[in-house]
Amino acid sequence: MRDIIEVQSYFDGEREVTKGPWLICREAGQIVTIAHGSAGQNVIPPVFRQEGVARKSAVFASPGLVEAHAHFFLDGGMLDTAARADYLKSSAEQMLTTARQNLAASLSAGISLIRDAGDRYGINHQIRAYAAATDGNPRVRSPGLGLRRKGRYGSFMAYEVEHDNDIAPIVAQIAREGANDCKILLTGIIDFASGTVKGPPQFDIPALSSLIAAAHEHGLATFAHCSGTSGLEVAAAAGVGSVEHGFFMTDDVLSMMAEKQIAWVPTFAPVHFQWSQPQWCGWDQTARDSMRRILDDHARMLVKGHEKGVPIMVGSDAGSHGVPHGIGFIDEMLLMAKGGLPMNALLTAATATPRQLWGEPAQRLQPGESPDIALFGDSPFTDPAALRHSAGLLLASAQSETVP
């Protein structure tokens, strides 16, 4: 299949390319050439001047977006807390139906690669298999079940670790079960009323270091649910692959993360939802004020992390309360932009950085590459809100490529 995509500007995976129009000519999903000029026949190879060549147009193009932290089994648009609690009693079939709907919603937002962050119901592995077996879907990475200390936070997505000598066998089991990554529950959740993280870190530096080493033996990248100064210090000292959430970040931890190239997935969206719509969670003004301070500090640390060279990835924690798949990811990008992350850095965080750190194909918009291509009705460099207006996602591997 040959096609020509005409855009006014594009992000090639590293930088913005302007002063279009640009004609991206592809054959069987691979970019043959990117020609500057109008749709006149003289600027494109002869093979693309024949009848039957599909033509598409948009204002802006980018490599397919990457959602670095999502939970497929949950519906983030389900706002009633009682309904969310009841949903956890649903059948596996119902949860898989929800996951398929979430997959489609992600696709509609321009997302072509998603890292699930785990569940105990097996949905993350099942949706990965479904996506791989069905044409026209994003790729999914799945951790299966993560690891947590016995009796601590994370029962809905992790195996229990009672003793440190249990770590290696559990990691080996996760690998046998087909995990792409190893999820670690390092800390508890945030108490918004007090503005603190509940409890000490679940693993100390030696235990976490042995867990990371065991994961690497099986070729698994590690990512840790972690917030609070003490937990962040443990994560950075042990050298975890990426810190998820990372609230209450410090300059010293950011410096260690930059030195070791530990990635950060800030997940603004779930906390922002609870701050902006407290009626669904029962928060009073004291808790809202605390959340506002936490979010403002998080934004400052995000900018500092970028300036220090910390690898940043975009992950929305989709499925969390008030964070629907697809829409929530774009919300996350806009919150990061509002927090001060430059658009070039933001698009890098949403495309190239996760692919590089996970060992995925680079997917640059360059001749010889076979990228998934996300199209938009305007340039986010002009207005970040353009990210809300997907004009289609062209999957390089799909038979039916255009998703409006």
C-alpha cells in the first residue's frame, strides 16, 4: 500500500519541522521520502504519481504517542465511588470488555504504545494478547502482577513478599508468566488531608537493589510506584528504572535520577481530578488546599527535572478515578505543558523517551523508518490544546490504517 500524507509541520521524534507543506510518502508503512512542497507531482517519486495512491492530510504529524502508565482493567470515567467499588467484583469477561473499550479510546487519542501498570485479575496480559492478535490496535506492554510487602498497599496488582529471599523466586515467576516489565510497589498512597505519604517504604535499599537485579536477570525493566522523600531516596539509591508518580520530589533525588538516568512518570492527572472535582471524593477545603500545594510543587519539580536531564515520560495513570483512557492521557500532557514543560520536551516524553528506555523501535518520522503516525488538526507548538483534536492514527503494521 502506498500513501501520501500532507502536513504543514511535524515532530520527527527529536525536533519540530516547520515551513511546510510536507509530503510524507510511505510504502507498506515505511517512509520512502519526505518532500517539501505542495501536492504537485514534481516533488514526489514517480511511483507515488500513479493512480490508487491514498492521500491524507492534516496540519501536524507526530510519531504515535506512548502512554507510560495505565490500568486497562479500570474505567477512569466511572466517577461514583460506590460503583467503582462494586466494579471490582465484576467478572473477568466484563473487565476484559472494559479493557477493550479502553484500548479503542487510547487509539482514538493517537496512542500507539501503552504500558499497563498491572492488576491481579490477569487483564493486562489478556489485553496485550488481544491487541497483538487483532489488526489495528496499539501495542501493549504488560507487567502481570507486581511485588509488594505483605500487608502493605497494592493488593489489587501485586504478589506479596514476606521475606527478602522470596524476591528472586517471585520475579522469576513473573517472568515465566510473560511480563514485559516488573512493577514494584515501593510506597503507600498519599494522605491528602495531611499532605504526607502513608507508612515507610516497603523495601529498603538492599532489598530493592536485589529486586532490580533479579528483574534484570530476566530482561525486565523495573518501574516503581513511589512518592514521598524517604521512598524516592530509596528508589534513586537502588537505581530503579523509572519512578511512577514521584510526589514530594526533591532537588537531591532529581540529581541522583539525572546521574543514573532514572526516568520519571509524574502522573498529574489523578491528583488534579481530585482537586478539581472534590465532590466525588468528599474532600474538604483543607484537603483541596493541600492538593493544590502538592500539584504546584510537582510542576516546579518537573521543570527542574527536565533542566537537570532526568528522562521524563508521560503516563496518566488512566483507569484511576477521573482519568479515562485516551482523554486522560491528553489531559496529562496538557497539565505537564501548563506546569512549564516545553512542547518539544513534552512530545519527546510522549514518543521517543519511553521507546528508547524500553528498547522499542525508535519510530522517527524520517525516510527509512516505519513509524506509527499521529495526525492532528493543528500544531501543539501553536496551541497545546491541539492535542485534543486527533485527526487520525496511522499504524505502520495495520491493514486498515486510519482511525478518525
